[in-house]
Amino acid sequence: MDSIGERIISFRKSSGLTQANVASALGMNRSTYARREPLGDFPAEKIKIMATLFGVTTDEILHGKMNLSPIDQNPRRLSDSE
């Protein structure tokens, strides 16, 4: 499984953005961003900005793409089991 930092790098590159582009949007200098990026060491408000920049959700950055199982196709109501 990949780390938060690896996902951030991947999303940034897929979006065609440089570290300098993202650092500027986050209000930090590029060297600080470059040091934090591989670690995924950003506060929640910065993660939200990155999600918007990359066109992904904060959950995708923090947890990766979720493979959610489909909802039970035949749900029973509580009254059906009584």
C-alpha cells in the first residue's frame, strides 16, 4: 500500500503541477513543500487545498482509492426478520 506522501506525489504529477505550483497555492516556499511532500506532512487545511488542486477527494489523498463493496442487493428490514 502506498503512503500519503506517495499519493500526493502521484496526484501532483498526474495533474501536471510542479512542487513550486503546489507550494505557491498552499502559501509556502518550494523547499518546505519539497521536504514535506514525501512524508505527507501537511495539516488538514492544506490537504483540502491539494485535493481541490488535484481534482480528487481528501479521502483519496489520505486513504487511497477506496474499493467499496456494493451494498447488499437484498436488504432485509428489521421487521422481516421477526
